[in-house]
Amino acid sequence: GWDRPTGADPDLLARLRSWREGVARASRVLPSVVLSDRTLAAVATTRPAGPADLTDLPGLGPLGASRYGSTLLEIVADHAATRPADAPAAATGGAAATTDVEAVDRGDQAR
């Protein structure tokens, strides 16, 4: 499931979080009201290419998809276009680091 997403692109995740902060600030709500960290991690992991790709993402129901879907797709496409051609989608070290960061973000404790 998406409880522990791996392979999330850390740069894309940072872009998504920055966008969410702006939306939240403009709407005067908490960022998690806009979209959850779990949803952003799922977007950064799957890198959806079209509206149909959004339907399986956690926390992005019909309202969220209609409200934010086109913007999310634009962010993903822009990120893909601006990343160097030889840069892997999720470098081996980056995937492990992202997992560790996400665990800290969620407040997971070592088991």
C-alpha cells in the first residue's frame, strides 16, 4: 500500500510540497487539508501522466482530482522536462533516503 511509499522522487516531492504550501496559505488552511503527505508521496512515486493515472492515488478522490489534478499533472510533467536526461527517476541512494525522510515525517519510530 501507500503507507510506506518507496521510490518517491525527492525533488518532485519538494516541488509538490512547495505548491501545496502556496495553496494552503492562499486558502488559509493547513497544508494537510489541501493534500496529505501520503498523497504527495504517491504522486512523486507514480509520476502520473494523465487524469486516469490519478484515480488510484490515495487521498485524491473525485473532488481532489477535479480541483488539483491538472496542476499536479503539470508539476509532474514540468519536473520530468527539467530533469537532466541522464538523471534516473529515483536514484538508488535517493530512494532509501526518501523512505527514511518519509518515515521521520510520519513520526515512525524504529522497530
